[in-house]
Amino acid sequence: MKNIKAIIFDLGGVILNINYQNTIDEFSKLGVKNTSSFYSKKIQHNLFNQIETGDITVKKFLTELQISTTNASINQVSEAWNAMLLDLPKNRLTFIQSLKKKYSIYLLSNTNTIHIDAFKKKIGKAKWKKFCNLFDKMYLSYELGLRKPNAAIFEYILREQNLNPQEVFFIDDSPEHIEGANKLEIKTHHLKNGEEIATLFPDKAQ
């Protein structure tokens, strides 16, 4: 971590545990055909890109999904979409808090208002506020109208925070997103399944 001044964390799969298969399975139960190609970590219909950049409304998104089901209600579709959201391990939050002594800390997530609202409800208002306070700033794709791995979203953060890309460490569970950051000479780590962020910082502040 020599010369690193700022750390950018992804949310899902890095801080928040998620399971894409849960949503795939729930879509399948609702009658969606070819669910693994309809939505997955690596492949997704353009509809999901649109909700992550705020290009369509929640109502439009859920209605479009509903069309692919066999008479599922909007609420059932919403619950299926949120099924991937799991737990938020306390030890990761404690660890990130310890990093604030030495680094500027940012969050960068391809996400959407449905998931964020569900996440807030899941952990409660007090924990949500505490979570937000872990970061110098949170960058959420649907608020910015930009998403990873496009260079524009990384450039936006670098410019706004006046960061040198070679002094930034970006952690994400998607190889495509890592590749996007690497093109800008941002230091990166692709977090593998089962790997914990705490193992990446042997020189972490105590």
C-alpha cells in the first residue's frame, strides 16, 4: 500500500454480502425464461443497466420485469430483485473505520434506488447513517448517471476529489470493473469469492 492515499470500495460482494443466484432463482420461480442469461453478475439485460444509471423510473423497471413473468405482482418482482441482498458483516465496517486514520475512503457502486432503499430498510436508519459516515463520499451509479466499468465514472471521482490515480486503490469483485480502473492507472485488487478486505492491508492503521 505504498504511496496510496485513497481507497475506493465497491459495495456488493466487497462490503455487503450478495448472492446473484438468489435473484436468478426467484425470477425463475416467477416464470422468467432463461434467467441465467437474463440477469447474472457477468451478463444482464439492458434494462438493468438503465435502472443503475437512473435512465428509467422504478415503476417502469418493475413493470418491464413483470412482463417477463407469469402474472407476478409488482411486489413479488421487487422482492425477487432484492433477494440477492444478504448481510452486512460488522467486522468489515469496523475494519474500514480503522482505515480512515490513514486513508481517504470512498464508496463506488453500480446500484439502483430499489436496492439502496431495501438496504436502508434492512439495516435501519441508525446503522445506515453510521454506514454513510464510514466514507468521505459515496458515489452511486443511479445518482451520477454513470456506471462502472466506464472510464467516466472513475474520472469523475478523480477530478472531484483531486486524486492522483496512482495514489488510489480500488477494490471490486468484478474483473470488468477492475479492468476499467486499470486503464486509468488506478491501483486495483479483484476481490475473489471468500476473500476478505482485511487481508489486503498488512500495513493498516491500528
